[in-house]
Amino acid sequence: MSKIFKLYQIVIDKQLSNLINTEGWDCNVNALAYRNASEGDPSLGIYHDCYTHVADLVCDDLDHCFEVGNVGPEDRFVKKTGVNRTSVSVGDLLEDEDGLVHLVDRIGFRNVTHLKTTPFMHSKTKVVA
């Protein structure tokens, strides 16, 4: 049975790409979060709200999301307005209809929902000790 999965990515635009090429990956939180996520650690990107909801995928499961996001069919990939078509890649996040968040890892997927629900991980929420 098909479900809707939300695809989140850290978007590297032309301006940020130029900055990375000039100053390196440590030049900006989005750049550093992108690098960390591609190496298996999305926590910085989640903490700093670096991820953007770029598309919805109509799929049966996570493996199907990877397939649809890379080879189609296009009618199962609904991109958000203003976002270029992109593939599902290592470091991206997929959120299912139950709110579970999965990192696209080097091999398979890893549940990282706990990063989303840990109080100190929300950059818009102040935690008072």
C-alpha cells in the first residue's frame, strides 16, 4: 500500500557552492551540516533547521522511495514549488506518515526520529535548565 513520504534535503545553492569552493566546507552551517549528513550524522542539520522539504514521494516503503527518487516514475515524485528536481541521496531525510524520520545512509536507512524529538535539538525552542 502506497504512502506519502516527505523528502528533506540540505540545499546547496549557487552562492553557497561558490563560498564552499572559495573557503571550504567549514564556511557555513549549511555546508558543514551537508558534509556531516553525507557522512552519516544529520544532527547538526536538524539542530540548525538546515533541511528543506523539497518533495513528496508516493511509495510503498523506504527502498521504493530511493528507487522513485532516482529512476522514477516521475508521477510518484511531487516536487515543491521553486525546487529543482533532485535525486534521493545519502544524507537526505525521509519522513513517513507516522512522523518517523529516516536518514538515507550509505547502505540502507537509519531511523533518526530521536534527533527530531529531543528537546535541545529544536533551534526554535529555548530549553531552560
